[in-house]
Amino acid sequence: MKKIIASISEFWKLVDQNNAVDGNDLPTPIADMHGTVVEQKDDIVDLVDSDVISITNDDVVFKLVRQYSKLQNAFSIENLVNLKSACPQALKQPDIDELKDISFMEACKLGFRTVARAASAAALPKVDRTPKIHHQKLFINNEFVDAADGSCFNVINPSTGDVIAEVANASVKDVNKAVKAAKDAFRLGSEWRRMDPCKRGELMNKLADLLERDRAYLAALESYDNGKPFKDAYNIDLPHLIGVLRYFAGWPDKINGKVLANAGDFFAYTRREPVGVVGQIIPWNFPLVLFIWKVAPALACGNTVVIKVDEHTPLTGLYTAKLIQEAGFPPGVVNILAGDGPNCGGSIVKHPDVDKVSFTGSTQVSGKSPNIVFDDADLESAVEWSHFALFFNQGQCCCAGSRTYVQEKIYDDFVQKSVERAKRRAVGDPFDDNTEQGPQIGQEQMDKILRLIDSGKKSGSKLLTGGKRVGDRGFYIEPTVFADVHDHMEIAREEIFGPVMQILKFKTIDEVIERANDSDYGLAASIFTRDLDKGIVVSNGLRAGSVWVNCYDNFDPTTPFGGFKQSGIGRERSEYAIDSYTEVKNVTIKISQRNS
Amino acid sequence: MKSRVWEMLSWFLGYSELRRLKIFINNEWHKATKGKTFAVINPSTGEEICQVEEGTKADVDKAVEAARNAFKTNSEWRKMEPAARGVLMRQFATLLRRDVDYLAKLETLNNGKPLEDSKGDIAISADCIDYYAGWVDKIAGETLPSAPDTFLYTRHEPIGVCGQIIPWNYPILMMAWKFGPALACGNTIVLKPAEETPLTALYCGSLIKEAGFPPGVVNIVPGDGPECGHSIVVHEGIDKVAFTGSVEVGRKVQEVAGNSNLKRVSLELGGKSPLIVCEDADIDYAAELAHRAIFANAAQSCCAGSRTFVHEKIYDKFISKSVELATKRVVGDPFDTKTQQGPQINNSQFKKIMNYIESGKKQGAKLECGGERVGKNGFFIQPTVFSNVKDDMEIATDEIFGPVMSIFKFHDYDEVLKRANETTFGLAAGVITKDVTRAFKFVNELLAGSVWVNDYDAITNQSPFGGYKQSGHGRELGSYGLREYYEVKTVAIKLV
């Protein structure tokens, strides 16, 4: 005898009454949910299992869990997973409006498992919307120093356009100083070179502990400097980068060389040695995430680092300098410079004592990633994922799904739903919990995006929503959707790096593979289909470094990320990143006699 | 010594609470189903420390059921993200370090090893758990090259419920070696600590719980070999058994496992490991190393360097240096900071070793020093050195597991290689030489799972450890240690 609960209010009415349902007593879990001392686990599952109620859709389930987690002030991901299995009709008809404020729900749908866990861990902490900026100087040899020429540059808050900090502006002299420090730290016999591999891992784990300690502050600072919603910085960026750092902290004592099956009376083996002084240049879209993506594998392999944080977003990197010092890394192992590309970045790249350069940014690591939606896909889910694939992080992702290919049979429905979804996207103050989209990074980017929107309008594609700046303060742009886009158009070929979705129509598999691959880029791609064969065949055919099937932006630390073609060289994250930060040395020793 | 031990004992009983002397199943403490207990002895005095609940078949059944439940598809443990397993493991390592003082005293009380050695064991145990915590998200399957219309890949999946039976010589460390890879791969565990030394393992049960492992992931059942150990080895609900101990018991384990559900078996057994000192060795360095190789841990190490082969040109000098070191070795109260060697583990080991010393004398080896019991209480034996040992003597072929150094003379490198390899064991070997060509000749031709050059006991968490021949099956530690704890599933998908 099940009581069907169709809405959340009905559920809470039941809870409030704490009363009989159809003559039966409510199961104890419901009563417990009011209290503070509750066996956290499985209460809601019990409820669903209890034959007393059934829940009509996942929205209600998630809402329940959300309420529950608020009550408990803590939440375990197991509950959610259990609930999904207890409620298999999940996600058929999600009412997006109702779910708007459920960040972990989004996170789950988006496949960010770590994120989902983090998002559900607790309500967002209260933070200062104008966080105090502690570190504005360069970090060389574990010391904070002014630029050699004493110059500074302004850092802008993109949601207001106001100057929020003046940061030391590194140029060639500072680069020389940082490289010298890194080179000294890398000398044979130095503390860093003599350190046991597992001790390197310990230092890295310690740094992860400190990032965890300061997570709320760092998320606020990131949001302040970059404009991304605080909710995202706190629930996505920080947990993710801490996970990546811990992942690489496990590597130092596992980077094995090989003993070779060579011929002759020789003993031959390989050692995987650090490359040396590594120069790293990172962009502004995921400032601290990319800082860790670069630094973590470099340190795991025993290199020393000179990293240039982006001049738009230097603040979290410079704060992390303090944490690196606190964790106990020897001086010179990590040196952090802030400055522009031509001067500071250029000097790093040209420096003869820098053994390797790793760069993330425009032209070298970009994308125009195809997202292919077949007509057998779960339409609701594909619309939500595709929306996320493009609009996440204000559309400022190198792997953004910026060419949405939709099969003709579902094309009209897909376009209509995507437009509805984009219209609902909440644009505004990054510190508002409801905000999904903050400002673009700066004036220049905003102007470029608006110009490309203009190009789209002129090219004959249909502008169905958005297309304009929001307000006159900060760099906000409306979520924008173009349909009937054709492959040759500028908006189908250029990386826009903004909240502008391009929807293209296709008919057949062969056609879409060819069109998807017809790009200079090859960073990422995705496929939505329920068909196993199609999923595998198309993913094999796509020329891209990451292919996601029925999901997007899955950034697990164990998976490699990087581009085919002009989207880049090498891979970040995962074991493959270790290859980028080690040299292979072959040692051959003459011996008296070799047997198998 | 007695008063100090009594002080320790009362402190232990006060601190530990009696529940920790029970059986640890499902993160709870259970009394033995049969209601029996057994005495745990302090080897320094021969006196009883306490009684511990004795696990028998019924308790093993209960533990296996808990482990099976914890391993069910969709259990908390099975669904846990790899990185989250790593977090739990690192937390466990942190707790080991937090409680190092207590655990070390407990280990020394129960096992008799010097307190500083116990502390060292716990530190490297924590490091071992940390090392494997780093593996959790790196145990990767592979995708395989295949015909274009097939998609092939492998998954590395946990084996399931692992029975682990560990010895008394390194109680905590052997537990860490077993737990590390098993947990990293996502298995669940039924551990039987040695009946001589169950105390630290049981205390670790409470740390496992405190670290936050789900119930049933780790279960600890103290008991003896014939009943409790046998119940594990024969159990149909256990998918793999790992055993460290004697060859005799290892052979039974493999037999019984084969006759039950053909569970996977890994064995780390005994040794009679050669250490070869070449003519170009620095004699002082070599004698120090050879002394440590045999006498460390009261010579109760499976990889003890128990056959010391010395080149004839330096033989006499080497012996006098070795005798000097053995005579200087401080034997006594393991809680005394000056002590280098505590007691042997129990009376039967003590007697066995004294018999071998007698046998050595009778068969014509030259007793250079030692050979006697120390004191009247406990199981202490003088560091003993035999020279002029011949390959066919009992002390040259049998694993003594006691503080008895046997020195052999050799004059030719091919000869000594042959003699070194003429044993049923193959756990470890060492060679001391400065000559690079000779070193690699030994490295390549010695039949042993670990070969140490100009070093001994060079065991690190990255280095696989295990035996050739009758010294065992499989490897512990390093990435190789993981292989004993996962099944490989091949998945082929035909694209039609």
C-alpha cells in the first residue's frame, strides 16, 4: 500500500504531521529526520524502500536529499547513489526550475563525481565577497619579492571592472632570478634532488591539506579575481584540484624505469629522471586548477618550477605560494611569477636554462570541440549536458562543446529545449548562490565575443536567444544560442570562448564524423546515444584527445587530457603526464656473461 | 627487568580496555563462539600477559560472512571511489603514527624486540600503507589492439575476500604488507595474527574502525594455526589466501587451498640466504653488514643472511671481526635503550635453536663464541658464531631462525655461486664486492627473489619481496605486490 508523493511540499507535510499514512504509522526514519541525532545513512532509502511511499521522479528525490542534507548539515554521496537505484525512473522529466538551486544535482548529472561529493558535503560557507588579498609580490626562492624594476600591474574584478589589486610585474630580470633559484634547487646533491621520492609525495599531500584548509578563502579569491560563480569555485575547482594534487602525490615512488631484454653481455636499464627546470605558463580561465595541473606532475617527477600565472588572475597562485612555503618545500623548487605574455612569458620560453616549457592558452591549446547528439539519445539529458558542455565557466573552456551537431529527427525539439534552458540560465553576481554564470574575464574578451555574435547574425544562422551584453558594469554576456549554423561560418570555426552555443544539423554517422573532424583542433568531443556500437564506433572515429559518451567534461585525475592536431602537444593529468615531466636515461653496463 | 615489564603490563591492560582482546568482526568486538581464550606470553619473562578470545571455525565463518557482505556489489566499499579508499588508508597510516609510542611498547611487550626496533617497524608500516594508498587510483586496466570491429579491454578487479595469515616475527609490519595491497585493490580481509603476537593487530582493529573503514572490510580473528588458520585456508567463502611463515605450513596451505575452492595462494616462506663476501671487500664494512644480516630482530627474519660465505684470503680476519661484534652485542631487556637483541619468541623456538647449536658443535663446526642461554627467565640466547661450517651440516641447510651465524670459506667464484644456490630456498642473497663485473655476475646467477649488493635487508615499499623455489609464491610490496590482489577481466565487445 504505497502513498504516492508527487511533490516536495506534500512530502514535508507528511513529515510535519509525523502522522499516519493510510492508517499505517510512518516509518521511524521520517520521524528521525527532524532530529539532529540520526543514523545518517540510508534513512531516505529506507523511506523509499519502506512501501509507505513512492516517489514519482528524481527531482523530488534530489530535493528530499537536499533538504535532508540541510537538516543534517552533512551529506553522504552514498545516499544519492542509493536513491538513484531505489528510484529507477530517475531523470525522465526533470523540472529544471525546481532544481536550479541544487548544485550537487547538477554536479551529478555532469558526471563530476568528486564535485558531487563536494557539493553535497555541506551548504556553501559564508565568505567575504571582497576577500583580503595577502600576496601581491613575486615568489622566488621561497621569498616574496618586488619586481626588479619595481613595476606593478592592475588586477581587475571582472564583475565590476574595478581594480582590486596591484601585483608585481615580472620581466626578464625577475625571470632570470627565478630560473637561477630553480636551477640551484635542482643542482646535484641539493636537498630536493637527494629527497626520498616518498618524501616528495608527503610534501605534496601536505600542500593538499593546506589547500583544503583554505578552500573557502581560495574559492572566494578565485571568484573575486576570475568572476566564476563562487559556488563553482568552491564545489568544482577546489575539490578537483586538491584531488589532482593528491593523485600526483601518490606517484613519486612509483615512477619506474625498466630493465631491458637486450642482446649481448650487457645489463641495460632505464631511469626516469626529472627534466630539470620547468617553465610553465597558465591561462586565466581555471587559474588555480591549471596551476595544480602543471605543478603537481612536475613536482611528482622531481623537477623544479618557474610558473607564470596569468596577468588577469594572479591572486590564487600567489596565495598558494605561501602554502608551498608553509608545506616545507625547499627554496627554489617552486617559483611563481606574475606578468604579461610577451615580456615575462617570452623570457621564460627563451631562457637557455629552462629545460622544458609547458603552456596552456590560446592558439596552442584550444578547441572547437564537436558534441554529437544522435536521435536515439535521451533528449532531456542530452540537452542538459550540451548546455553544460558549452556554458560551463561562462563558455571559457578550451574543451567547450562549441559545435553541437544534432541529428535531423530530433533537431527541432533539441533546439527548442536548448533555447529554453539557455533562457533560464541565471547570469549575475558570482557570489550569489543562484548564479550559474558570471562575467567574462575582461573587456577584450567581451568585445571579441560580441563581434563573433555579430558575425553569426550576419552569416545567416538563426539567433534564437541572447546576443547582448548584460548591464553596463562588468563584462556580462547573455547566454546565446545560434541554430542552423553551417560548418563554413566563422562562429563554427573560430573558438569564441564565450556563452555562445552553435547548433548544427546532421543526417548520417559518416557525415557527422567527417564534419566533426574537419577542424584544425582536436581537444575533445562527445557523443550522445543509447546505442553501444554507435558510441564506440564514433568515439574511435573522432580525432580528439578526450571523447565523452553521454557525459561531458569528465576531468578525473586518472584520465589524460590534451589535444590532437593544433590543440596541443602532450597530455596533462594521469600517468601520461609523468611522461611529459621525465627524461629517460638508458644505462648499459658491460657484464661478463648474460643469461635469460 | 620484571618490575618494568609489570609496569608495562598493568599500563597495557589499563589502556587497551579488554574489548581489544576480543575478535574484531564487522568493526565490532566479539567473544569467541566456543567461549575459549588463550594465553599471550611475554617472551622476556615467559609469563602470561593476558588472555585473548580464541577464534575457531565458527568465528572464521562469522568473519568471512562480514567480509563477503562488505564485498557485495553496490556495498559501500565496492562503490567507494578509488581515491576515497586512499583517503581511508592514509588516515589509518596517520593513526599508526599517532599511536606509535603505545603500539611500540605493546609490540615489544608481546614480541620481545627492542623498543626502538618496534618504533621503526611501525614507522615503516605506516609508510607502507601510505605507499599503497597512492596506488588506489593507478591500478589501471588496458585497452588492447584489436581487429577494427572489436573493442577489447581489461579491468583489474579485486579478488574478493582475502584470508591473510601472518607470523610473529614482525607482527605489525607483516600486517601492513598484507593490508596495503589488499585494500588498495579493493578487497576485504580476514586476518589471523600469529597466536604468539595478536596484541598489536587487535589494537589496529580499533584504528581501522577509527579511520572510517566500512564494517566488514577488515576483520581480525586471533587463534592458532591448526584450527583458526586451517578454517581460513579451507573456507569456501574466501577467494584468496596469503600466508607468511614456515615452508612446512606453507606447503599445507597450498594443499588445502587446492583441495577446497582452489583459492589463489601467495606464500612467503623461509630462507637460508647466502651472503657472499668477496676478497676485495672492506672487511670492517663486510663484517658489520654480515652481523646485521643475521642478528637483526634476534635473527627471526625469513631473509636472514644465515650462510656467510667468505673468500679464503680474508677469512681469518673476517672471523675475528665477526666474533668481536657478536661478543659486543647487547642482549637483554628490550625496553632498555642499550639492548640490541631481545629474547626469542617462545620456549619451543628457544629449544629448537639450542638443539641446532648442539648439532653444529657435534658435526664439527667451530664454535667461536656464544652458544649459551642468557639469564634464567625468558628465552634469551647469546649471539653465536660458528666458523668452518660445511655445506652438508644441519646448521648449513636448515633454517635456524635464531642468533646463530654460520661462516663458510670459499676460494673460487663459480664454486661459491654453485654452493650458494644449492638449497631448496631462494628468498634473498647478498654479495659484497667493489668489482662491477663480478657484482653483476652474482646478481644474475644467484637464485633468489632479492639480491642485495654491498647491502643487506635493503627492503623498501617499492621493492618486490618474495621467494624463488620453496621460499614462496608471488611477491609482496611494490607494484608487483598488487598483482596478488586483483583478477584480470578481459572484456571484448563486438561491434555489429
